[in-house]
Amino acid sequence: MKIFIWRHNKTYSSWSMFDEPNIYKKGYFTAEVIVAAESFEQALELLKTEPVWDIEELKRIEPEVVSLERPAIIRRLIDGDRH
């Protein structure tokens, strides 16, 4: 089993970034989804059960993948640290 983490932030996006991914079908500044699955393909299949996620756009972003075979730090999020 693995944990797949997709995170996308649009805080600093502008109209000049036309090719920017849009992974969540509603408006957002930051979107994150974390899925436990056996494979990348299975993770995407699970996400298809929630129609708010844009699967084709998620495929454009390489997820962070955490194997559950050994201890690991799964996620670090620091928002606003300017140092």
C-alpha cells in the first residue's frame, strides 16, 4: 500500500500562466488530496468517485508517493514562512 499526495497552489498564478493545472473543478487557492492505494492507477480510479477532481489535470502533476513499508514523514506544510 502507498499514499499518493497531490497538492497544487494557485496563490501566485496569473493570467499569463495559461497552462497552469486546474486539479479541482471548483475555485481554489490550494487543493490537496491524499489517497491510499496499491498503485497510481488505483489512486486515480478512487478519485474518479468524487467528480470534483479533474483526473486529466491530476495526471499532469507528479504526486508525492509514500510507501507504507517503513516509517516516514508523510507530509510537511509550511504556509507563509518567508525565511
